[in-house]
Amino acid sequence: MADLQSKALFERARALIPGGVNSPVRAFRAVGGEPIFIARAKGARLFDVSGGEYVDFVGSWGPAILGHAHPDVVRAVQEAAERGLSYGAPTAGEVTFAEAVRSLYPSIHKMRCVSSGTEATMSAIRAARGFTKRDYIVKFEGCYHGHADHLLVKAGSGLATFGVPDSAGVPEGTARTTLTLPYNDIPALEALFAARGAEIAAAIVEPVVGNMGCVPPAPGFLAAIIDLCKKHGAISIFDEVMTGSRLARGGAQELYGLVPDMTALGKIIGGGMPLAAYGGREEIMNCVAPLGPVYQAGTLSGNPVAVSAGLATIAHLTPDLYARLESLGARLESGLREGAKAAGVPATVQRVGSMITLFFRDGAVRSWDDAATSDTKRFGTWHMGMIARGIYWPPSQFEAAFLSGAHTEADIDRAVKASNESLAA
Ligand SMILES: *Cc1c(COP(=O)(O)O)cnc(C)c1O
């Protein structure tokens, strides 16, 4: 149950903002609840407007890998703000930032800063289309790549949660250039490329899906995407907006030892500020204006305050951090799994590093068709129990939960206890 002041704010918000929220999943509709308005956050804790305290497993949907309001990040932002908020001219910080990103992601030879993950994937696809002079793109059911028109086709999470297969307002002709395939289905991928490979500009994929809940890639699936793209002159794009610097400093591509043609980044690399980036092979990025004919721009792109938050965050992405996230993740995974088993509730816990989902269904989730059979009603009841016990878990069956370096073993144990009580209720 949302607190009284959140309820009052939600009332005011609904009169002015569609659904009372500035991004749909925040509305808590998928769990039959009402949103909690947040007043402040520190470390792994969120505080609502009535002073209620929660252990946060959403982490701003991914960015907060160091926990909230890390002192070094806050200081970097304050110092940058003193120097002016935006100039619309190049800065030294952007160059340092690009160098830092390239050192984490060797596949990114050249990059461009943008302000959201949506812009990053949209622009990467435009560059891939401009470079290949082809129109069609391949995406996988259940993967979400932001809300650009051609990517709102079988997009998982928010859309699946609200039972909207596609978005209204997307022209049919636009959606037609997007070819969708089931995630983790290598034979289907091979068949599509065999039939239409010469028309395909790019294949875009979440290398570990977070947007239908946490779904890892089957062995060979990501390599098949890269290889088939190469063979047919198409561009492989890893959308690492969520996985980037979450699964390893250099994202899923470092974890699995793979080299995509292009990568989209966001969330963690912006340290909680509106900053994202796309980049990849030099000859593709050389097509982007002003060097080439692919237009892409942004008034606030590479914003100096955002870049300083990103740089301060990147400075803390140490091997120690990832070792800690792995051990906290393993503790949460086994705690949730054992609890569900003891309660006799059909459940599957899937995790890669610090991304984790408790699916209310039996058996592994490998694709959207699997995820969609989860008991979302049961998830809603469980989620309400978690909130009531001070655990802020993503309010949808189809969203991954995240850990941060600020979580402690005691936080994990508290979440497991809340889950067990919630399952029993
Ligand atoms: C969050 C996300 C996006 C969109 O990023 P925004 O900053 O919300 O526009 C794109 N791709 C993936 C994989 C994401 O998780």
C-alpha cells in the first residue's frame, strides 16, 4: 500500500500527467498497486514522501550500481554544475569520457553521446541503415530497445505488462521493416538470414535480456547473431543499455568474450544522469554527421554535468565491485529459490551477476513465450507483500531486479525473509 502523502500526490499527478507518471511502469499497474513517491535515496535505501524506508532493488532501473547518491558522484556533479550546466560546445570531459568508454569497450572504436537509451539504439540503427543502405532490422521478442517507432514491436516489459502487443501511433509501414524472432532460437535466426539476409541492415539484441525479466542467452546464440550478420553484410548491435558495466566493466560483451559491430550504452555509464552513447566500428561511425550522411544531433548531448557523473561512476567500477555483486547475487538467488521451494510455490529464479528475476512459473525461461506463462497475479500479491515489508522490488513480473555495491548481506537476508513471508501469506 502506498503511504498517504504518495496517494495525495498521485491524485494531483493523475490530473496532469498521463497515468500520473512520466514512464508507464512506475504506475504500479502491473501489480495492482499505486506508486510510491520518493523523496530521497542514499546507498541501497529509498525514502518515500511520508518518511517510509525501503531497501531498493530497482536502482533507478539500472543506473545505481554504486547505490544512490555516492559521495564521489555527487561531488563531481556539484563541481561540474558550478562551471555551468550546458554550453552546446565541445568540452574536455566528453573526450575523457569517450576515452574511458573505449577502454571499457574495445569494440567501440568511435562513439557519440546522446541523452537516453532510446536515442542510443535509434541512432545506432540509423547509422547501420545508412552504412548498409538497407532498411530491414531484426529484433527479438521480449527485448526492449527504447520507444523509437521501429523498435516498439514485441518489446517486452512495459508493453507486455499492459497487454499492448504494439504501440498505437506507430505506422504499419514502419513496423513492417522490423522482423521479429523468438529469443534464443538459433534455427529461426539462420532461416531468416538465409531467406532475407541481403535486405537486413542490422540485428539488435539485449545480450542478457532484462526487459522480460532476466533471461540469459543460450550457448552460441549471441555468436550466431554476430556471425550471421558478418556473413550477410549486416550490422550486429548489442543493446547494452542495461547490461553495460552491469555484468562486467565492459558489459555482456566482456563477460562472454564477444565483439559486436555496434553497441548502445546508457543507464550506468551516465551515473544516474541523462547520458547514453552509441558507437562501434570506425567505418560505420564515420557515416554519422558531420563526417557522413547519417544525421543525428542533440542540444544536451554530452552534457558536461552528466558526463562528470558518468566519469565519477566509471572510476568506481572495480573488479572488487563485480566480485561483491556476484556474491550478493548468489545469496539472493539461493535464498529466493529455497524459499519458493519450501513454500511449494511454482517458481524459477534466473540471474546473471546483479540482474535477477523470480518468475512465478516452473522451468527455465528462455524466451518471451516462456516468460508470458508466468503467474502475474501471484507476482502482484507477492510484490504487495514485499512493499509492505520495506522491500522495493520492480513492480512487474517482466522486469529484472538490480543489486548495487551499497547492498549488504543483511539487506539480502531481509529481502529473502520478506519474500518467504510474502509467499506464505
Ligand atoms: C532502459 C533500456 C533502454 C531505453 O533507455 P532509456 O534511457 O529509458 O530511453 C533501451 N534498451 C535497454 C536494453 C534498456 O534496458
